[in-house]
Amino acid sequence: MVTEPNNWGRFGPEDQRGTLNLLTPATVLAALGAAVTGRVVSLAMPIRGATSSAAPTTVPHLRGRPLPQHFMSVDGGDYAAGARAIGAGLRMADDALVVTHHGTTTHMDALCHMWSGEELYNGHPAARVRSYGAARCGIENVGGVVARGVLFDVPRHLGLDHLPAGFRVSGDLLAEIHDDVRPGDVAVVRTGWPLVWENSPEAYWAGQPGLSADGGRWLAARDVAVVASDNAAIGGLNARQLADEDLEDDLHMILLWRHGIHLAEMLSLEELGAACAGRPGGDFVFVAAPLRIEGGTGSPITPLAIL
């Protein structure tokens, strides 16, 4: 059982959605007011998959994770080689995609993704996470997320292109950038770290900046619905691609496990950062929906910002 302040039991003993419960119809309608121009910005990295080229390696990912695989069951070359058309003058292409999303592409973590001891968020038994999926707190409980998004563009605030690998974003710094954070908001933290990949994958793998434990607790205390970032783990990583914090201060434990706050990782935030620079308020409408994978520990997503 958790010991520090948490949301276990707050939304009922059977709750599997955490702070997404704060996205009431009234909260969603209020969030829609953050859109002013109607401009839509995608916050997703491209999924590049292939079996015969290095395409997937051109997109930031954690070292050693299985990369996306994209297969075509039939393509133009098949018809050129004599494959029979499915009808008079009618041809088609079918594809299949294999994605292990944690560490490889823009995705959302479910509340069953990480835990400590024998219990998931809200006291659900961890033994219910089986080889075929999680019977509690799976990604299918999320549904759609429509909320007010708040951008914390940390490097732009500090006059940097991207944060250094060892940088940890504190609660005080978050408050300095944007102190108007409301229950049900989606906190979007830009580190700029994907820019490092363009120059050197080895430098990208040498560590990552991210939230500090204090920064995570600051957001949890403000009842955010989701925390999203362009890094791979919300918190920082070392050169072994692991968190340096102990269990008490691990960002996944603070946010996912104790507070039931879903995490969205590996977003593409450069266009949003440029669009929001100098924009009064710095808020927007955040929209995302994971695939309805029953028992899934997460899902690829294509988040959208409506400005």
C-alpha cells in the first residue's frame, strides 16, 4: 500500500481511470474554450517500419527496444509480377503493422504499466496482470481524452534549444513557466530532447532530461489528468536508460501508481512549441485516444493540439 498522499480510493474502490475521472462534461466543455484560431497541430512522431531498410532507426527510440515493423501483404510489385487483380481493373494494397510502443513511438501508458509490491493503482491485485493482458487498469479504460492542454516549454523559457541530459524540471520551475494549472488539465512538458537524435543517436542514448520527483508531485497536487512529454519516460534517464530515483521518487510510481495519472511519452512538440511562443495563456485543446486494447499496458496515440 502507498504511504504518501495518493488517489487510492478517491474515485471509489473499483476505479481504474484515476484522474481522468476529473474530465467531466462540464470540464471538457470549458476546455474547448482554449481553442482560438482552430489550427490543429499533430503531436505524434511518425511510425516508420520496414523489413529491408533502416527507416525505423531514423526516428528517436530507446536502445534495444523492438522497432516497428510494417509489412505489405500485396503491393504494386506483385501486380507487376503478374498477381491477379481482385476485379476488373481493381487493385488494392493491404498492410500489417507490429508496434511495441513503449520506448519506440508516441504512446500512452496505462495504469497497469508499472507498480510496486503486489498491488496496482487503487489496490487492484497485480496478479491480475497475466500473459494475455491486464484484467485491471488496462488502457481500454481510458476512452477519449479531451482536455485543456498546458505547455511547459522549459528550454524556450531558459533560452535553450533543448535541456541538458542531466537536467531535472522542478516544481518551482513549472510554476514559474505556468502557474495556472487546473484540475483535469493535461500538462505537456517540452524538453527538446528529440532534437539531439538528429545530430547523434549515441548522444540521445547517453541520458535524458525530465521531470524531477518534486516536479511530478507539483503536477499531482494540481490534479492534472495526464502528464505528457517529448522524452521517453517523463522523468529523466541515465546512460543505462534507467531512472536514478529510488522507488519513493520514481516518476512512474508518483504519477501512475500513486495518483492514477496517465502518462503520454515521446511526443513531437517542436511545432507546438513554436506555435505557442508568445501566445497569450499558453493553453490549447488537447485531444488523444488510445487504441481500445483490452488489458493493454499502453497504446500508440496521435495526440492533437487545437490552438
